[in-house]
Amino acid sequence: MSRPASAALQQLLVQALALHQQGRLAPALTLYQQVLDAAPGNFDALHLGGVAAAYLELVLRLQIPLATVDGPLRDAALASGVGLVEAQ
């Protein structure tokens, strides 16, 4: 891989990680996938993308009531807009 391509992938990873840390998991996953499309064996994109995907999957599967969620899980779910339901 050439240096410019490598630098571009590194920049995508930096952007993805920043989104991930903000709890914006869905857009982070999009960037992780872009890295993997260009470099399928990229460990950081595989690992961090897997962590983000698993986190979102947990929220979606459990349909966790919003009132019971606190801390980072709440922040991530609210930021990504998935999986939470309002308690009735």
C-alpha cells in the first residue's frame, strides 16, 4: 500500500475512533467499513468496528427501555438513535 493510501486510511481510522468515542457508533461503523474495504486485514478497523457493532446489536436485540439505561450505553444509544424505546 502506498503512503498516501496508508495516510488516508489512518485518517479514516482517526475519524472513526473520534465518532466511536462520542458514542456515534453508526457513522463510526461506516468509516470502519471503508477502511476494511480498502484494507481487509486492518486490525484496528476489525477490532473497533466489531466492538461498535456488538454494542449496537446488544441495544437493538434487547430493546432496552430508555428510562433504565444510564451512562455510556445511554449516550451511545441516544447518539446513534437505535434500539431504545420509551417506557409507557
